[in-house]
Amino acid sequence: MIGLIFRFGMEIIEVRIDRTNCLFRTGQTNFVTIDNLRLDKSGVIKEFPDLEDRDDWRIEAVKRFKDKLKELNTEDERVKYIIEDLKKYGYVLMYKQKQGHRVEKVKE
């Protein structure tokens, strides 16, 4: 299991990757899957322009995200993908924790 902590403006977002599972948490809430995340339509359309006029844009975006994670073979590959993907939208990686070891501060 690998944990990541991002800063997005004043908000702190925690991401936990455990094999093919990817969970998200903001603040004191419980971890949720991408199915339960609020997705910004403009952000989704930046990534997938073909979804702009579709009524099921959210469902398709979630499906594509899950398919992409399944394509990646290791947790480290999934972590790299998540970091690069969130970085495009202004998320800043602050900390990383691997297999329950100490949290490491990430240098920018």
C-alpha cells in the first residue's frame, strides 16, 4: 500500500493505492473510491474532450480512470500516474508513505 498527500489550494487530499484499488479522502471524511468523488466537468473535458456533449460524461470518465489503473502493472506505476495526472490540475504532492513506513516529505 502506498499513501500520498497532496495540497490543492487550502485543501489537503489523501490518496491511498492498494494493489488495483485507489481511494481518496479530503479532510476528516472516510476514504471513498473514484465512484463517489465530485468530478469537475471542465477538468474531465480537458482530459477527455470527446465527453463534452455526452450526458454520461461522469460515468465514462470514471470507467476510463479505472481502466487506466488496471493497465498499469505495479503500485509504483499507479502512483506515478496519479501524481502526474493530479499535477496537471494544480495538485502539489507533499508527502508519500510506502507500506506503512514513515511518511516522507517530497521535495519539489
